[in-house]
Amino acid sequence: MTGYLLRRVGQAVVVVIGLLIVIFIMIHLVPGSIARSVLGVRATPGRISLFNSTYGLNEPLYRQFLTYLGQLAHGNFGISYQLQQPVSTLIAQRVPKDIVLVGLSTVLALVIALPMGIYQAVHRDRIGDHLLTGASFTLYSMPDFFFAFLLIAAFSVQLHIFPPEAPSASSLGGLLADPRALVLPVVTLALVSLASFSRYMRSSAIEVLAQDYIRVARAKGLPRRLVLSRHVLRNSVLPVVTMVGLSFPSIIAGAVIAEEVFNYPGMGLLMYQAATSHDIPILLGCTLVIGVATVVGSLAADIAYAVIDPRVRYGRG
């Protein structure tokens, strides 16, 4: 197990560095002048030259990248071009809010998706299974922003149940002080993730229900509830564990859209604003955090395999 973890950590470092290289090159390939995007179209050549010199944008691309890696080694994510604040501070202020949003939506999606998938497997090819399958595919194919607008139109404009915007508090405590304003952003992300989780759970549960040990458990007279909870649920949840670990990029991508629609003060909104203003330090810092979170999520999913299923052992085989 220790050797496996060391190999995975080494792979994670390589993946994160490769991600930084790709993103760094792609950002600098975007047409237009970074200095002019930040300073405005009326910026004089002197101001543009001073800006490029101050932030090292007049150096070769490889040297800019090496300088950035050196800054990261000292825990320095750079200074925001627009906000003139350390990127690490800006991200640290918003990461707890993203953990709340993504965490609540993921938990809600799993609470609904796991029993939903088992129900569909038990009632396979019946009317309930077909209805839930249609609902899942509808949610899966619907764009995040469009689904968010539908929720706002239904529950904010028509019914006046929930506010159309998320809490605008700068602190985490102030954010949690208005739970009603969190409902629509959380539900938006949860229902989008629900579709994929429930489909994986359904397929896995159908396979488990066909196993011999399920027939033996039924033949022993175990109640259906115990068979489903002790045998079917535990053995069917393994693919979903991997799915949760690997779904962080898509969930965070949905969070970027949801935070912009609901004006949620998280890292997704910060990243969106940085993309529109060409603020490279913020884009690189957010990309690094998301990449690390994805790798850690994948590693956590693999470790969870061994916790959930004792038969799983990691070795050279």
C-alpha cells in the first residue's frame, strides 16, 4: 500500500506540472496584449512597456514559466493584475466557500442517486425505471446555466420561495447565515451531478443483483431491506466512489457557471472574472488548485476502495 501511494504521489506531481505547462502555453497563445487588456485600450506605449517590464512579460515564455515555478516553490502564486492583491490570499478567501458549495451539492447528489440507482435496478425495465432514466438523461444533457435560469424563473420569479442570488457575505459564517440563498446554487450542481451518479449506481446494482451470493442471501430468508442495504448497496457503490473522485473537474466547471449566474463569491466567480480581464496569475493559481484537487480526489477514491471493500489490495499486481 505504501509503495502504491508513493507511485501515485509521483504521478500526481508529474500531472500537475504537465497541466501547468499546458495552461501556461494556452493562456499566452490567446490573441491580444495582456497589458492592453489590463490597462485599457487608451494605455500609452510607455505604460504598456512599464507593465510588461514589471511583470516580466517581455521575457521569453520559457523564462516566464521557470520564474513562475520558482515563485510556487516559495508559496508565491503571484500578484493579481487587476486587484493588486496576492493570488494566494484571494484563493484562500474563496476556497472554503467552494468547499461548502461543492461539498453540499455532492452530498445531496449522492443521497438521492444511491437509492435511486438501486430502485431502478430492482425495478429494471418497469415504468418507474423508464421515467427516472428519462429524467436522468434530461438532467445530464441540460446545460448548467440553462438549468440555473430555469430554477431562478420557477422558484424566484414565479413562486418567490428562494432568492435569485447567493449570499454576498465575504466570510464563511455570513455565507451560512442565509441558508435559503444557498438552496438554488446547491440544487443546480446537485441535479447535474445526480444524473451520472445514478446511472453508474443502476448499472453496478444490476450486476450485483445477478451474483450468486445475492441468491444465497435471499434463500436464507433475509429480508429484502437487509439484502439491499448490506449486500447490494455496499458492493454496488464501488464504481460510484471512483466516479466521485474523478468528477471534481466537471463539478468545479459547473460551479464556475453556477457562481457566475448566482453571483456566488467563490473561486469559480473569481476565475471567471480573471478570464474576462486576462488576469493570468489568478487563472494559473485557480488552475493549479483545481488540478491538485482533482488528483487528490482520484487518490482518495482509490484509498476508499480499500476501506469499503477489504478484498481490494494494492500491490504490484
